[in-house]
Amino acid sequence: MAASEQVSAELWDEFHKVVNMTSRELQEWLNVESAGEEVEELPDKAGRPTGRRVLEVLGKRRTDLTEDDVRVMEHVVAVIRSQRAAELDPKAGSAEWRHSLMDIGHDPLKPA
């Protein structure tokens, strides 16, 4: 069975609902987050591995997804849903909490 057949319409839609940052916003965030005072990561190496994987998934069509992509999508949806209410209304929290969600493509202050 092709990986694209494993991606239900529900997972595809839910992933794109909870990942509310565009690929450009996420890439810029990962670049900023990984930049240090004296060292800056190369753009394709910036950020945490899961954030980079989310970027890859965002750049693919549903028919091009792999089994690993599906696992990443399921993981990201589960993490964001465990940290946020179902309605995803904008919500302020600690900077650390917000940044950890932004690392995987969800800005809790961005309107749904």
C-alpha cells in the first residue's frame, strides 16, 4: 500500500489545521531559533529535527508522502492537540511553551 493511501483525509486536514505557520514562517522561525551569538546554522540544518520534517511535509503533495511523513504528521497533531484546546483559539502562555509549539509549526497566538 502506498503511503499516500495511508494518509486519511482527516489526518491531512487536521495536520494542515494545527500547523498554522506557513512553510516560510516556519523556516524563518527555525533559522532565528537556531542562530547563536557567534554561529548560525545553514538553512537546511536550522531548527529541531521535527520542525525540519514538518517543513518537508508542508512542501509535499499528499500523493508524495512517505510512511515516515505519516508518522511525523500523526506525532505533530498529537503534540499540538495535547498542548492546545480543540478550538485552537489564540492563547498566550509562557515564551518557552509558545516557542516549543512554534518549533513544530504551530503559533498559539495566530488566529485560527
